[in-house]
Amino acid sequence: MNRSTLPASAFEVPAEWNFDTVNHHNQPIILIRFEYSAELNTRVRSLQGARWSRTLQSWYLRDIPANRQLLGIQLPMAGKEVLSQIHPVNQEALQRFIETL
């Protein structure tokens, strides 16, 4: 099946779309939910990698940084970004915990 795809810069996310992140078949995915509309169905089908889940009754994409960026979903914090979010009161306790490992 040959689908035309839109470049990320040309794609505008419809306001009617809602997103949830879940695991499906042990893989992280982004659910794309909306009230049925032929136009919105066509839009979601234009996304590269978009698939329909019969069990979840929803469209979905793999939960990867490129898809999050395309849909305007914030990337999860990881690595040192997370450490900068720890309150200063707890940083000392975290450091002691790390040293005991």
C-alpha cells in the first residue's frame, strides 16, 4: 500500500486530536484519539507509520522522539535533565544513596 506522506514541517496537528502514551504489545506507542471524521481519518493516515489498533480502537504511532516532535508532545526528561529537577533539599540524600551503590 503506497501512502503519500507529509514532511514534518508541513503537518499541522488538528485540534480535535488527543494523545495518550501507552504500551501496546510491549512497545511504547502514542495513541491518537478523536471523534470519527473522514477528514481526520485521512489526515492520520497521511502520517508515516500510523496504524489502526483494533483492540484499542484507536490510531497510533511508535513513541519515538521524531513522532513526539511531529505531534507537538514534550519529550520525557532523561539523564541529567532529571537530576536538575530534584529539589536541593533532596540532592544531598540522592548523592549519599548513589555513593552507597
